[in-house]
Amino acid sequence: MAGGGTGGHVVPSLAVAAELRRRGHTCIFAGTRAGMEARLAPERGFPIEWIEIGGLNRVGWRKAAGTLLQLPAAIVQAHSILKRHSAAAVFSMGGYVAGPVVAAAILSRIPIVTMEPNAMPGLVSRLTARWVRHALVSFDETRHRFPKGRAEISGLPVREEFFAIGEAASGGPFHVLITGGSRGARSLNKAAREAWPALVQSAAPVSVTLQCGRDEAAGLQAEFESSGLAGEVTAFIDDMPAAYRRASLVVSRSGAGAVSEIAAAGRPSILVPFPFAADDHQKHNAMAMVRAGAAVMIEDRELDGARLAREILRFASGRDAIASMGSKARAMAHPGAARRAADVLEECAGIVDRAESAPEQ
């Protein structure tokens, strides 16, 4: 299992590994001691082997040069891991950790299955696309980035609870969930705070939940309580499916995980791409949702309280239109992504044949 550093790489890998383990297979993670995989894989009972490698994309020339110097040794390390464990297949989520492992798999002629959840594939996926046995993607426009016949739309593993969320309640307050992820997002926090007076002044039946991250929680909670707006500010949301169930509208960054959860929940969204994401992939994800009629995108530089309040009130006054957007979002969801990835890995490892593994049409 190759792909680490961030939760966006590690968490889907863990979902696929759990499905493979349920089927009786052994999964070994390759990662760095600084990445999230160093904690998350062992916590879930998966062994991990270490590779010394850094990033290449948007890290500055000094760090990129250091990574290039590390790369040959990292490929040797990866090759040793694959040989020692008699690897039958490699599963790549991309990211800098995946680079040496995929390179070693290519040299060893071990089949590679890549899961690329972003509309714009990452650097490792782009560089190694021609050698990938099978690619599992989330957007139709991503398929042409891989050799013809080797890519399919599978989506990203998302908790089943998100798919069980029904339509938003048509009566009562129009509830808005604003989330910048577990650590919050300063741009979203600032715009939300600036929007509160306008939302209160409008007298519209709007309530808000803001997940702001721990750093800004105390100050924002105090300001929100004095604003007079219904809702809450919280540092972290433990039960995110419940938060989505309550929401009529979601305001979020547009990382692959967030977009996948929004689609699974069938909620319309205002997407604010993180402007410094590698290859601007969050903007590509947001644009794919916009083209499908499932979302509105606001550039981070264009986001302020007035714009956010205006968009929220526009959505609140047109509930029939947002119901249609929610349906279009749900049409982009793909349940069973971890199961499908496990099927493909079994096929590529020679455990089952393609006819048995192929998804129903």
C-alpha cells in the first residue's frame, strides 16, 4: 500500500487495506516516519515499512533537489520491501511516498493499481500512467490521462453512513454547514465571521454550523454567541455524517475526500478551492462539480463575508433549485469503492480472473 503524507492519501488506502484483510490477504504499508501513515497504519493493525523520501511538487528547489538525491536509495529501499514480502501487487494513492514504490514495482514487473481521486492527477500518477495496470478514478475527465481501457470510474472510499443520508428537510431553518476540514480553513472562518451580521439582518430563517479548527475556536465561538445567529461554532465535528444530514447546503474546500463526501450525501455545495494545492487539483475538482450542476465555486481570493452571505441567502430562497443540485451531486457518488479496488487488486495479482472481477454494467 503506497501513498502517504496526508490523510487524503492514507485514509482511502486504509479502507482498501481493511477490505483486503477481510478477504484474507496481507497488506504492508510503505511510508515515512513524518507522514500520517506512521500513526494511522499501526493503529489499525497494519505493518509499515519505512522509506526515506521527501516531496517534489511545490516544495522549493532546495527540497526538490534533496528529494531527487534521495530517490535512487528510496527506490532500492522500496525494491527490498517488495521482494522481502513477495508483493503480488502494489496499490498507489499517489503522493511522494508512492513514487519510489511504484518505480520499484515497474522495475520488478509487479502489477500496479492506482487510485486517483482528483480531477487533475497528481505528479506520481501522471509520470507513471503508462505502466499502471489499472486506474480507479473519480471523474470522467480523468480517464483519458491513462492508457485506453485501463481506467474506470470507481470513486473514492467513503463511509457508508454518507450514502444513507436522505434529502435535506424542506421545512424549518435553512441550515448551512461550513467546514474547512479537521484543522479548519482561515479563509472560510474569516468569511463566515464577516457574513454573520448580514445573515442576521436579512431575517431569513438561516442557521449555521462552522467547523473552524482548534486554533481559532475560542474567539470565533465567543463572537458567534454574541451575533444572534442560530447555530454553533465547533473546533471539530466527531459525527460528520450527522452534520451533513442536518445541512441544506455545504460550504467547503474541494479536496477529493470532501467532494466525495458531499456527493455521497447528495448535498449542494459552495466550493472554495485551496489556492496552494498541488497542481491546483482542488480547483479542477470544484470545476468538475460545477460542470455537473452540483456546486458553485468561489475562488479563495474572491471570498469575503458579503459574497458568502449573498450566496447563502440566494440558496435559501430557492430550495427547489438546490434540491436539483443535490440530486446531481448524488449522481456523482460511487458506493463500494473500497470493494471495487480490492476486486481489481485480486484480479491483477492473479487471484481471480477479469470476468469474475468486472463490475456490473
